[in-house]
Amino acid sequence: MSQPLPIEFVASMREMLGEDAEKLFAALDTEPATSIRLNPMKPAKVFDGEKIGWSVWGRYLDERPQFTLDPLLHGGAYYVQEASSQFVGYLLKDDDMSGRRVLDMCAAPGGKTTIYSTLVGREGLVVANDINRSRTLALADNVQRWGMGNVVVTCNEPSHIGAFEHWFDVVAVDAPCSGEGMFRKMDEARTEWSPSSVEQCVARQKEILSEAWRTLKPGGKLIYSTCTFNDKEDEGIVEWLMAEYGDELESAERVEIDDKWGIVRSDIGVFQCFHFYPHKARGEGFFAAVACKKGGVTRRVVPKSRRKVFAPVQNKDLAEVVRWVDNPKQMTFKLIGDTIYGYNSAIVDDVVSLSESLSVVYSGVIMGQIFKGKLKPEHPLALFICCSSSVVPHVEVSEEDALNYLRRQDIPAIQFEEGINILSYGGVSIGFIKRIGARCNNMYPKDLRIIKL
């Protein structure tokens, strides 16, 4: 790193960690590890790597490849995610998460959202919120690649989300923080850090948690995390939670960790707390705390509808739409304008309630539009794990053709059948292509095309 560590940060860590601080500083000037998390719903041969102890699908890579030039990344076969942050999945490993409702309060760019999306399964629901519109667009792209079809991406202030009281079995707040855990990876994290930014983050974290707490069901689980080291944003916030909600809190089932992982445990009251320091654990700086809301009467609040978003799909169009999914009896289809969206029937009522009160950027799986009685499919449908394997041909292509497709360039038409095909690489669908005689219409979205050579 060309930028020195901030002087005030060095002083605070020496006070907090004592002699161990020098080991932390040395580690922050080394190369970070590269890690990914595989998508179990899209098995494919990806990079060989060492397993991450606390993440069943996590892998360390020996070197950082050019991820942008790997078609399997674009097909959602894996997510490039820092190893420490994958620990949130481990905190839920002993819970029966199937069909659960999860709020990811500060979700962009989507790494943790895709963890929760996998854990809750097709009948579960993840609400992934971020207050920054451009960040929610990137979040929606990553949700679409992952392909579970069980996420609602929203762009709202925490107070708007907080109105959905007692809705969620798990509430996760990966709070905006001063970013000290990114000092090894990003020069700008060092230059932008200041003691005043820490104080600003503390105030923001309390505000977000106050609203997040309202949405958690009695008996539900709260996960609070940051990518910073200081005790004001980490242990200090946990102590504030204990003071603010102590009578409503209880311990979660004990989370056992392996000593060889190098995670530092620092429990506070009913909260189990975990610190990742780069000189101890193989990952970047990270902090996580977990506890439960005491059981009691659930008074689920559904905010008043502000608008009507959905219309029913006409019966004559339904027969065409259901052909495109493997589990049509488990799905409900809705119309927004002239575009059809698909949802697992178990979550559709909740999606409607959310959509009528919040600013929703994306939800479920976008199917496409009906044109002359036929579905003109949208790109996310090709990446959906329940997209039918028989409605159109699936054609396995070479790496060269896959990359040319992702660049929206021409590829040989002879390998495709007339009409719409799904183009696959390594057994993973990466998009639609339409053959028209001797040429192909590349249907990959223009705004997603890769421009790297």
C-alpha cells in the first residue's frame, strides 16, 4: 500500500490491542487473500481452491484470476466474496432456514444477500435493501445472476422498512462503517478514514438498528456486522443494543468456532461477538454479533398500500408463460405494465405488500413480455434456477464463443437451432440467443456486456 495507516487509527489500535497491534499493522501491508463462494444450485467446475473453514461453499484461490473473463461468473456459478464476510452464513448453520423471511438491511452489492437467498430456499423470502439507488442496481444484477428468484430488492430509508413490524425471522444489519477492515485492500479506505467518520458511523448504525429491530419477530435472530476494528462501532454498538433492548434480548444457540480459524471471540451479555483480524484469521477485518429477540406475541404490521403495482396475467397468456418454468404449480405470475414476473406462490402475498408500500427495484424473476402469443424472454429468466430445461434448446458453447456472446459480438449460428436458444458454458446458462437463418441475434443485455479484452 502506498498510503500510510492513519495516525489516529494506529494510536487507537495500540490502545485497544496492545502489543498485538503491531502484528495487525504488519498484516495490513501484505497481500489480501482471494476467495469465492460457490452457488450450490448451479454446480459447475470452477477454480480449484482450499475450503474456507466457516463457509461450506467458500474457497480460497491461490491467485486472483481475471474474473471478468470467466463466463461462469456471469452465469452465477459463484460469487467473488471476501472470506470473513461469509461468516454470516455460519451464524445460521444450526437454524432451519427453509421457507424463512430474512431482511438484509444494508445489502449492496449482494454477497450476503445471496447467502441468505440460498439458505431460505425457493419458499423463503429475502428483502435486500440499500438507500443508494445506483448500488441497488448492482445488487439487483447480482441477485439475478444468483438465480434463486426469492429476493425483493428495495431502495428505502430504514424508517420505511421499519414500518413492516414483526415481519422477519432473521434481520441482518451489515452496517455502513468506517471501513478499517478494508485498509489492506483499498488505499482510499485509508485516506477517507477519520475519527469524525467513526462517530458519524456510530450514529448511523444506531439509527439503522432501531428500525431493523422493529421488523424482527419475537423469537427471531439479529445479526449485526461491520468491516471495521474499532470498539466504538463494534463492541460499543453491542453494548448500546444491550442497554436499549436488554429486556427484549436473549442468547442465540451457542456458535462453536474452531481455534485454528483464528477468530477472536468477545461475547457481551447475551451477544456472541466475533472479530476477524488479518494477522490471526485468513480474511479481511470483520466483526459480527448475534442474539435473539425474546419470544412473545407477534403483531405483524402490514403498512397501508400506497399504490397498486400488479395486475393479473390473462389466462390465454398463462399457458405460454408456465411452459418456461420447471415448477409451474408452485409459481404465481404477475403483470407490471406489459412485463410478466414470476414468484413462488409461498411468497407472492408478501411481495405484493412490500411492493405496494416500498420503492422496489427488482423482485422475483422477470419472465418477459407476450408478443403475438409467445413469450419474449428477458435475460434473468435464463439465469433462473427453475427455468425449464426443455422449452428451448440448451446449447453448450466454447469459452471463446461464450466470451464473444458476453461482449455482444457475433458467434457462429450453425450450432444453434432456429429461434430462441439458451447458451450455456460449463453446464451453466449464461443467456438467450436467437438464431434467424444464417445469423444470430445476441440477446445479452447491452448494459451488462463486458468490454475487457
